[in-house]
Amino acid sequence: MNGKLMAGAVLALAGALWLAQRQEPAPLPVAAKPPAAAPFVRSMEGTRPDGDVREDAARQLVVDAELGYLFDYYLAGLGERELDAIRAEIERELERRLAPAAARQAKVLLGKYLEYKTALATLEAGLKPGKDLLASARARRDAMLKLRKEYFTGREIAGLFGAADAYDAQALARLEVTQDKQLSALQRQEKLAQLDAAMTPEQRAQRDAPVAIMKVESSVAHMRAQGAGDNEVYRARAAAFTPEAAARLAELDREQAQWQARIAAYLQQRRQLPQGDALALQQLRDAGFSAQEQKRLAAYE
């Protein structure tokens, strides 16, 4: 995994755990962390499925953002597993968590969600980036909102996407302020402060989490440069996030080190191949990397 991809994975994972599981840490050595149950895909090792899906008093499905969190948790494994396998696993998870009637409703909604996501990917691929960042962002949002109406009812849209839409509206409003050249520095600061004051605590935490995580990881890099070991790094992360997040980040560190070692060995062997021998090069790739991993080799070559 290259540096940018690893940084994104670290931020997304630690941010989610930090927001959902913030608690007083009880630091333990990394080695003392018990092994987790077999994950659905390797990249999910050490994590739990997102989404507090539930039913109401009448045993009917509650349609809210938690459903989308559950769907997206498993869809993040696309590439490691086929879509059919992912859908089957989501359906099994729904059956485990919900009463039969609510589970059936959730499965129907899952089908619509997958169709929508496929259509959204096609739509975004056809959107041409413009020079005006604000106009491009608005065009994307408007197209997305229009597309949703083809797949979901108004109630489903409000439940699944309402919170995210509110956050996106805040982000667009902030972008509009920052790009308004008619505003003075003081006026811009005042308008941004007004937007900050209008944010919910959840929106504010979501906005601030990546900055806090980057500060911790910068501190970790400094600690390692000073000779800190894995247990010291684990304790620092556990104090800032949770023991679960710290253990998962330690696993990501190990995966990154193993990946870099494999890349170094591959590049050394590649230099020894006859120039232009495509067959030998492919054999070398096949010997050391899966088909999915080979898609990332170009970044190192």
C-alpha cells in the first residue's frame, strides 16, 4: 500500500473508532491483544461492522444512517471479495440483527442501495471537472440528489442520507465563503464563525477528527525517530483514541512494513530481468503478488 493510501486508511479507521468508542484508555502491550475473529476480508481484521441497525416497537425497520454505515462497511471490501459475496454477507448480518420482517425490508433497501451506488459511480465518471470548484461541487450534489429520487422514497432518502446531506451543505457553504472574493478577511472570518456556530456537535467532531488524528500520527513519527518501540507507540495511540484503535493501527503498521519489504524485494529482482522480457516480468509479479495487488505495482515502478 503506498503512503497516500495508507494515510487515508489510517485516518478513516482511527477517525471512525475515535468518534464511536471514545473512552478512558487502559494501555496494554500490543502482544497482549487477543486475536480477533476471522474477518470477512483481511483489511477488516480487528474491526467490528458499523451500523446500529434496529427495528421499532412494531418490529418494522428503522431507516436511518446506521443502515448505510452497515452497507458501506462491507462494500469497502469490494476488490477483496466479489459483490455477490458482499451482498450475501450483508444479508446474513441483517438476519442476525433484525426480526424477520425488518430483515426482509432491509434486504429490499440493500438492493436499491446497490443499484443506486452503481448508478452513482457511472454518473460521477461522466461529470467533467470544471475550473470553478464551487460550481463543480454544486453540480455533483444536484446530480446526486436527482439520482436518488429514482431509487428511494422521500422517507428513505431522509433516513439514509439526511445527516450526510446536512454536513455536505455545511461544506458547500464554507467553500462559498472562502471563494467569495468580494468579502474582506474580517467578513470572511465572521461568516465562517457563523457557520461553525450552526454546526451540530456531531458535525463538529466529524470535521475536527482528521486534524486530531494527523497530530497524533505526527507525534508517533517523531517518537519512532527518537527510537520508540511498538509498545510505546501503542500506549500513545491508546491514550489519544482507544485501545481497539491503537491495536488496529499497530496492525496497519505491520502490514505496511511487510508490504514495503515485498516491494523492495520485487524491485531488486525486477532489475535483474532481461530488459523488455514481458513474460518474465509477469511471472515475477504472479509469484509475489495477487491480481489485486498487481494493480498497485505501477506506483512503485
